[in-house]
Amino acid sequence: MDGNRRNHIVARPAIVVDHKNRVVVGFTVRKRNGLVTRNEPNLDFRIVRFSSDGKPDLSFSLATHTRGINGIYLTETDKVVARVNDELRILEHEDDPLQKEGWSVLASCPRACEIRQSPTRRTISVYNSDAIPPLTIIQAAQPPIIKRCGKVPRQIRSADDSIQNYPQAITDKFAYFSGSFALYGPFSYRWPLCDYEHRVEMEPPLKGGATPLGDELFIASGDKDLEVVTSNSQVKFRQSMSKHESWSRFWVPLRSSESGDRVAVDMLTTRGGKEVLDISIHVTARRIAVYDIEAGKEVASIPVNAKHNFHYEFDLSPDGHRLAVLEDSTVKIVDLSRSEDLSLEHADAPELKDRNLRLQVPVVAPAKPKP
């Protein structure tokens, strides 16, 4: 992968782990120079899949005229879904991904469109302001089930009315939105997909724009602490933060297992910062923390670079036992099944022809013999 920012941009989401512990990575590279048209773009969106033992078993490129917004998703059955060239496409025939017939278009998705996916990966929502109606709900069955709903901007009469187009998160049954009205204060809405008229207000409201792990459990911001709460805001898990550490989902979304029993969170250690003096804080350390919600404890802590040149992202496998990390041009795979001993030995990083994307496959160090 070319390290030059001008030639290489990874769009989010760019790394996903499937049910077979295979890791799929997507990145955009410059293909050629010279005259560029929509029919002859100069960019490639490259998708590479690594087997569970770290060997590439699928690799192909899709010509694209955009950079910075291309992305990859996986369905519940591990089919590849790509956002590329103003479309959301699903790879129906894996044996020939370069042929147009191997792909089906699920929805139009120009630069400003917004995509959400349920924790189980069964359902995707696509908001496109140019479409009528603007919201598309896709259930990745065979064949995919597609519903259209929402209101075009000229039909919207109030802020409350506009919420149906912008769900902050979805599950396979419901859409969610949390916010605050000037006269009424904080609120959280939940409504059946494509049925905003039957929305209900959750009491008490979920704090901090909650992320659903399902329809009964949510990640919420409890002041500085990380909380997992039920639909009626009962705290099921709380992780207190140390003085200089905080969790973030702004730059890197948190990831959860399919059942919601494990979550992986971006953790930052910061120093400095004085609001009255207009002095910004700076990041001194960074790690990915994995929490087991049922056990009520942290099961892994994986250090990563405090700063990155152009990209950083991670994903948790559906069973919650494998973590894949993309740091700039390097993919690291961490086996969490033996999280009692996280002293890892990394294999040499082979260079691939696809612009030197490097892969490091960690091998869990053997347990130390008891004295």
C-alpha cells in the first residue's frame, strides 16, 4: 500500500472480520495519470481478503472516480458489500468478482449518502437525499429484501419530522435517534424500520447518543465512564476511566460481537489542555480495550500507535475472539481466544503486490511453565 497520502486514501469502513475469521481490507490507490473521465477513472478501490491463517485468498480491484468515501461491509453470510462509484453493491458471485454480472446494485449512494448497519450484519440503511423516498432499508437475504421510506426535504415540516431520515443506529427491527429539543431537553426515539409513525420515546433517554448492541443493550456515555445499559437505562456494565484516559467513538467507531457480549473500544491517554488558555490536549498513548460484558471485565488490551499518518481502524470478529487492526499500511490480527496471555510474537510481514499492504499475524506466546 503506497504510503504517500496523495496516492493512497483508505475510506471507512476499511477492515472487517467475517464468521470464518477471515479479514477483508479495502483501500483506494491511484491507477494511472493522464486524462480522467467518469468512464475511465484513474483510481482503483482494491479489496483483499486474508484467510484465517493470514494468506490472501481473494484479491480484486474496482475502478472508481472517488476517493475518501469508498468502503466495505459484510453481510450475515459473509458476502462482500462495496460502496464504490456512487453505488452500494453486493458481490453475488465470488468466483469472478471482476465481471459486472457478479455484482448486484443494492442502492444509489453518492458522496453525501449515509450508511448504517445492524450489529448482526443482516440489515443496512442507506440515506440518499437525492432519492425519492430518501431512505433505503436492505435486508441481506437471498435475494435481498429492499424497502424504501422516509420523506423528501420539501415535505418535512419540523425537526421532529426530519429524524426519520437520519437514524443514528439500527438493529434488525428498529431505528434509533437521540438528541435534545430546546423546550423539552434530551430524548431518545425508537421506531420500527420504515415505520416512523409508530415511534416511541424511550424513558429515561439514553445518554450520549447510545450505540445498540441489540434491542435491549446499549453502549452509553456515562459522563466519562463507559457504560452498557438496558433499554430502561439500568446499568449492566460500567468501566471507570483513569484520570488521563478516555474512550472515544468519534474518530473510530466502537465494534461489538454479533451477540453484543463483547465490545472493542478505542482508548486514548491524553495530557495538557487548558480551555481558558485555548491550549489543546495531545494524545500520548493509545490502545484498544476489549470488554466482556457478561463477565464484567476487560479481557484484552492491545497497544497501538498514538498517532497515525493517514488511517487507523479496527474490527471485532462476530464471535468476539479475533481483532483485526489497520494502522496506516499494516494489518495486524490478534487472537483473543487466549486473552489470559497477550504477550504476542509477530510473524514477519510479507509484502503483497497490491501496493505493499503488509500483514502481521500474531502468534500467541506459549504459556509459561509453572514453577
